[in-house]
Amino acid sequence: MSSSLVSSPFLILLSALLMAVAWLVPLAGPLNSLGWVILIRMAIVRHRKAAGRVTGLSGLIHLLIAFHWAGRTIYETTHLGVFGSIVGFLLFLVWEALPFYGFGVAASTLWRRGPNWIFLLVPIWILAERFWPKVFAWSIAHTYLDYPPVIQLAEVAGTSAVAALVMLFNVTVVYGSVLIWPDRMAASAAPRWRSLAAASGMVAACLIWGVVREHRIAAMQTTGARLRVAIVQVDPTVVGAIERLRELSDSVEGPVDLFVWPESALGIYHSSLQDFRDEQRTTELSEAPNPALDPYSNNRSHLLAGGKTYDEGGRDRGPYRNCAFLINSEKQIVGRTSKRTLMPIGEYVPLERLVPWFREWLAVDTDLIPGVDYAPLQLSTGVKIGVTVCYEDTDPAIASANVRSGADVLIGLINASAFTSPTTLQQHLRLARLRAVENRTWFLRCSSTGITCVIDPNGRIVKQLPCGVEAVLVADVPYR
């Protein structure tokens, strides 16, 4: 390979396309690895600056393809206009691509110190994923979700463990490829078959452990008590949404332990509201208009649904808390939890105190405050529900804190109506699936427009609804 950037446009583009396709097509994890192998090979045959330029450009193109929907979303959800949205999207791509530049520089530097040094690329990339500030918590681990033996390591050390295994595989393939097809700009010493065998053995051992662990966890799901849940997918922003939520809930036959409605399905209430028995009092303690003064009069068990609350003096102006309400058949609010992690740009603006006009530009017109409680919500049967709200299902710390506090099952409430691309919904689900493996618990997602689904403790999607349809998904899930 030549060290010139312009002499290898095909390889740069090929690497980017292969890495990106795994974000768009199921079962494409190996193609992602092939893209990384090409990327690393391009880096190790170049000097540091040239290697950084090549890998940085490939990474940027890969991000442009994988997250192509983000530009349109910026335009549709902010006041930046066409030009401002394009600039914002490009800045996002450059920022997210900077770790690729550093990765290329590191690959070139390490290879010239000696071939075995290249394995340090594994922790270098994991540290970059872990500590580089990102809008989306994406990881190379998310490209292998359709290969259960690979992702079982999430139980040990979360997303980073899976990413480390994938990157170790990528680097091992590069190391072996140089043994078979040496390059004239090779390292100071030749690669060794013994080192290749050791690295390959580590990858194989992790995969074998993953297969064994997957089967053991699956066997554990065949016994024990079960929770029957009816998850309703309806967009709460459309007219008549509350009626459709009620109708679909009524259509479920047989006993149900818990009905689940999405984020923002209910109204905005004073934090002192304790029940929905008196519509007049509920009217006094809520913002108008509010079609959910009596959310679900036919509720025959429990209803878990999203809404907002405000404190004294906050009516019609906030600040608000984005909440999940647990309501029993007697119309009592028997539990509630507030969203703990606010989403940057969507729910708050970083540095807004220093640059207050950022808030208007980004169309953040609601003042939200985070919750602090991780205690699960408890049904009358004793089952404890750990709840994530909106984008919280992409944050491993929220789910693990719920489980440490005693949650038997995890449920995510999501309002994704602002996103019109099915790819966006698929990628949000990708970022959330490992919560089930990390905590070895069932994870149920109720999303307004998709993707509503049931994920087992091995990370497999066992049931799901299509995007954009109004429907109900009924599932019997074991609990811890």
C-alpha cells in the first residue's frame, strides 16, 4: 500500500462502507470487522500523520453513512434552519470522527515499535469509546448484537467487554494477515505465530464461554413465576391517542398483571397528586388540556405509563420532571419514578448559562429537572419493576442501579415520535439491548412509534411490533 492518502480512495471508502453497513443491516457484524481490518492495515503501513488522516476520513465517512438520519433530525427538531442544520451535522461528524484519527496515529506508532505492540490498540479504543464525549453512546459492540455468544461478556464488564472482544478479533486478523501477506513497510520485527496463537486462543475462549453461558441462562428461563404484560404502542402526540391506548388495552383477553403505555402517554400533574378518583381534583392539580384526567377506568390490574409532574408554583411554566406512573385498579398512584439522565440538546443545552441563546436555537422550550431515585416500582404481587424513561435505556448505569435496588424486570418507556426514520428507531434499540445481558434480566420496551419489543436475558429479541403501527404486544416473562 502507498502512504499517500489520494492513492487509496477505494480502500478508504470500502472500509467506511463495511463499518457502516453493520449499523443498517442485521447480521452484518463480520462486515464491520472486515472494515476495521482494512482500516488498521491502511494505518500500519503509513507514518503517523498520514495514518491519522486516512483513518479519520474513513471514520467520518462511516459515521456519515451510519447516522445519515441525524442531519434531518437536527433540522426538524431545532430552529437552526437548513444551513445551520448542515453545519451542526458536519460538526457532529468531525467530533465523532476524531477518535478514529487518534486510533490511526496510535496504530502507526505501535506497529513501528514492534508487531506485538499493536494489541495495545484494544485498550486504546476501549478508553476512547468510554471517555470521549459523544452524543450517541455507540460502540463497535453494538454491531455484533445478532451473535449471542459474542455479547455474553456484557455480563462481566458491560459494553466495553464486548467491544474489547470485537477489537481483539479485528487486531488479531490484522496481525495474522501480515504474517501471510507481509508489507514492505512492516514493523521493526516480524510477527510471530506464537503471538497469533495466543490472541486467537483468547478470542476462542471468550466465544466458547459465551456459548456455554448463553445456554445456561436460557435454561434458567424455563422455570419460575411469570409476569403477564400487555405493552401498547400508540403515538401520544396524535389526536385521540388516549382513547386508542384504552381501546387496545381493553382488547387484551385474559388476566394481565401489568399494562404498559409509552412515555408522555398521560398529562402533566402536580407532584402532590395521589390518585385519579376525583376528576375535579385532578383537573385542579394538572395542566390543561389534559385528556388523561382518568387515564384508564377499565384498568383491572396495574398501569405503567409516562407523564410529567411539576412542583408548587410550576404550573404552565415548570420546571417539570419526566415521570413514569404506576397506577393500580383503584386508580391510586402507587409509585412513580422520574427520569434521571436528561438528554443533551433534546432536554437541556450544555453551557446554556454561558450562551443562553443556544436554548432558543435548539428549540429546547421545556425546563426539565432530573430525578434522583433508583428504587423500583412494586406491584401488589410483589414483583418489582425497574423503569427507564426515554433515552435512559442507553445508559448502563441507570439499568444496573435499578437492578441493584431490587428490580425483577426492566421496562423502558419511550416517546420516539420526533424521529421519522425507522433506522433511527432501530439504532436506538441497538444501543439499549445490552441492558438485558448486563443485568441478566428481561427487558421490555414500550415505544410510541417503535420499537416495542421483549428482550430476554441473553439479549435476544423474542417478540416485537413493527414500527409505526398501533398495536399491543402481550408477553409472559419470567422474573428474577
